Amino acid sequence: MANGSRQVAWEFFGSELKRRREDAGFTQVELGARVFVSGGYIGLFEQAVRKPQLDVAQRIDTLLGGDGFFERMWHKLIDDKRYAGYFAAVVELERTATKIAEFAPALVPGLLQTAGYARAVMVAGNPFSSDEYVEEKVSARRERARILDGTKPPVYWVILHEQVLRIPVGGPATMAEQLDHVIGLLRGRRVLVQVLPYSVGAYPLIGRMVQLMEFADAPPTAYTEAVYSGNLLDEPALVQRVQDAYDLLRAVALPPDASLSLIESASEDHRRCASTT
């Protein structure tokens, strides 16, 4: 579904939500309290500014009629089968974000991955899957990255733990190519990358992949990921706590110039390994 058609569908979702809410005699605040979001978020859903999470759509269905309309709409508009169910809503938000800040403790983030690196990650996690399945996932990941190539890309700030540079995902040649891709984006001023060196030791958000997103006309969100699960956080106080922790990471990470030098050095190390194998 094209982005324009998708937005029209979300506007229909919002207008139908408003109609059913008013027919049921609820204010935005009253409905929000019953589905565990703020009244302000109900207003954002109705304006098609913010998309609800699946569990919220299901609770709205139960409260406003129980015919499954809002859950079906959610699956049609967000549940892209190329992505894990818990991540599909994040992909939708990335497309409209004005700023994305990410911390990657173990892997190069998806928005920065080359096809070779992404393929190695997919095969490692799905060793018995068909080539078609792997290539579909790689293609979807590369499609996500296109938001960095647009005329108005989001400000993208990434903090990589040093181990991300050292783990030879896909082998040394693939890893050198991946780091060269990051270097190219850095030199082209498309992204800002800092490296968190081993020497820091313990650090905020230790071991946690975190993504923060800001928007022109909606509140910020935070996303954290665990094993085959993820949490999309909307609650303002919780998002602020994640932002505060991310700011602490920025404070202890290497500055951009030193980070670039370390990435270049790591790329050369992988390239030397590739030439001797």
C-alpha cells in the first residue's frame, strides 16, 4: 500500500474511532482511561497522527463494540509480514520520525546494515530457512534504510559499542564492507556515529538495544528489544528516563572524530584478516 493510501486509511481509522467513541458517550479522556492510554493519545489516534499498538486497538474493540474492526485495520495497515509482529509498528514510526537516536550494543543497527551483513545476521538466526525467506528479510531491511536517502531524512544519531566493530559478522570481508558503508555515511554527513569503547566498562542501558524517535507533530517514543520481543514505549515519564540514560551514554562515548578513526581502524583490521584467509 502506498504511503498516501495508507495515510487515508489511517484517517478513516481515526474518524471511525471518533464516531464510535462519541456514540458510546465517552470523552477522549474517559476512553483513554479504559484502554490504558491518555486522552491526548486518543486524540492523536483520531487525528491519524499516532498509530495505536495492537493491544490498544484490541481493547478499543472490546470497549466500543467488539466486532474486531480496529484490530483488523491494525493488521491491514501495520502488520507487515516481512517484519516481526512486535517490530512492524516501529517501522511505521520510522517513516515519519524527524529524529532517530539509537544505541546498538552488539550489532550494526538495521538502518545502517549492508545486504551482506544483513544476510549473515538472518542466516545465523534462521539456519534452516530457505534462500527466498532470507532474501525477503534482507530486502525489507534494506528498504527501511531508504529513509536515510530521502530529501528530508531524519536526523540519525547512533552510538555503537566497540564490540559491534570487532565481531566479524559474515566474515572479515563482509565486515570491512559494512564498516566502510558506515564510514561513507559519516563522511557524507548522513548520520552521526559515536563509539562506546571497551574502556568505559559499565555503562547506562548496559546490554540493551534502544531506539528513540521524535516527530514533528506527535510525542516522542522509545523502543527497546529483548529476545523475540520488543516494547514500544509512549508514556512520557518513561520515555524521558530512556532519553536521560541515552544522554549519559553520549557523555561517555568517544566524540565523533575519534569514533570515525576507530571505525576506520577496525575496518582495516578486518580487511587485513580477509586478505590472509
